[in-house]
Amino acid sequence: MSVFADLVQQLADLLQPLFGASAAAAAIVLFTAFVRLLVHPLSRASARGQKARTELQPKIAELREKHAKNPERLQRAVLELHAEEKVSPLAGCLPGLFQLPAFFLLYHLFSNTTIGGKANELLSHQLFAAPLGDRWADALSGAGGGAFGGAGVVYLGLFVIVAAVATFNFRRTKRMMAANSPVSPVAAAEGQQLAGLGAVTKVMPFMSFFTLFTVAVVPLAAALYVVTSTTWSAVERAVLYR
């Protein structure tokens, strides 16, 4: 933890001539971009997997019709098809999973008052008027100036960005679901959709809006990571899934 804190502080020192008091916030944005670049090959693989799964749907439909009276044979056939085409249903989860350590590292770094037995100097850094270690609740308090105080306005700006990205993802997800209507291998193997899948399908387009809650409850530094990563992801997916 102390090693990472030193790296963030050194990067902030390098960026200080350009960004002043917000240098640490700029360092977090650059750190997020670096993480996303490392994860980008997984994102590309996920996009290829999604396209491959979409292309398999007609073949799965044929298998369902062929083995409608033999669910066990249907299950084996569907799994064999995915293995033959080298398509993994879990590939889409990998980019998000590999980013979790970076998020939790920032979360803990800006949640602790001491690092390595010393005072956490990173907590003195700000994004404009909002301390990187504070949360939205702190901005709403009297000391934080309220919703339209300096720190509150910073959070309002982040909420606007997240809402815009979530709306973009919502519309895009709705279009993709309407066009593809994918069925999971397990569902196909059973000859019907999984129980509750219809409800999940309805909720899925709204998942991006849950990011608003995350931004509201975590330290600003971690929220900045989430906002930057979410925006990057929206642009990346728009390019890869076009």
C-alpha cells in the first residue's frame, strides 16, 4: 500500500505544474487509463466472444429442435458446439474482474488516515474544491458547503457524466438485446430460458445507472476511477461492438 501511495504521490508531483492542486486527481485518471490499456486485450477478446456467441444462436436453435426430446443430449451438443467454436460464456466478465484490484487499492488508499505508520498525505489532495478522501455525504454536510458548495458541484459534475454514459449504455444495450436476444448454453440445454431470465433481461439495460450509487458512497478518488473507467468502457465497447 505504501509503495503504491508513493507512486501516486510522485506522479502527482510530476503533474503539479499542469494541474496544480488537482494533480493527484489527474494522476488517478492516468492510472485508470493505464489499467484500461492493460485490460484492453481482454476487452477485445470479450467483444470477439460476444460476436461469436451471437453467431452461434442459429446453430443452437437447430440443436434445440433436433434434440428437443433428449435434454441431456442437447446439453452435450451445445457444450460441444461452444468448445468447437472456442467460445466461452465467461469471457465478457474478465475485463471487469481484472479491474477490481485497482479499484479496491484506490478505495483503501484514500480511506485510511495512515499508510505505513505515517500520515496519509494523499488525503490532502483535492479535485478542485473536493478532497479526494471525502465522500458525497461529506460534501452535503455543513462543513462541505452543501449540494451546491464547491465539493458538491464537483460531485454534481461526476453525476452528470455518469448519467450521460449510463443513458448511452442503456440505449445501446436495448438495441443489442433487441437485435440478438441471446440464450445461454444452460438455458438451451434445458430447452427453455432460465427461470427469471426475462426479469434479468428487463433489468440489464439499467445496470449502468447503478454506477451513480457507487460514485456516491466511495471516496472521491475511487469514484474518479469508476467514472473514468466507465466512460472509457462505453467508448471502447462502442468501437469494438460496432
